[in-house]
Amino acid sequence: MNVTVDEDTCIGCGACAEICPAVFHIDEETGKSRVIDPDACEYAGCCEAAEENCPVEAITVEGDSGL
């Protein structure tokens, strides 16, 4: 699974990091979301929820979720 955050679009609201902290983190320097462990999507099962709840659609999740 491939997960990315468009840092130009991200507003740093933190929803993704709250929903899926194993994968997303708000960078203290930029105030934007970063993917800290894209492989965690395979076992955490929360990447799609983070993508769906991003208010500015800055998150893209591609690939097989294994479901």
C-alpha cells in the first residue's frame, strides 16, 4: 500500500494523526502531516479512514488494503 500526504494542500489539522498515529505525525517544524511509517497501513487498518476524514483531501492511499 502506498500512502502520501500532499504537504502543499495539508493544513495540519491533525485529524490523520489522531485517527492513525502509527502512520501519520504532525511535523513540529512545518506544522504539516508526514507519513512516518507507510508500511504500518498494512496492519494498522486506519489509512483509509484518515484519507476519508482529511478535510482538504491531502492524503492519498493507493494499493490493496488486504480486505
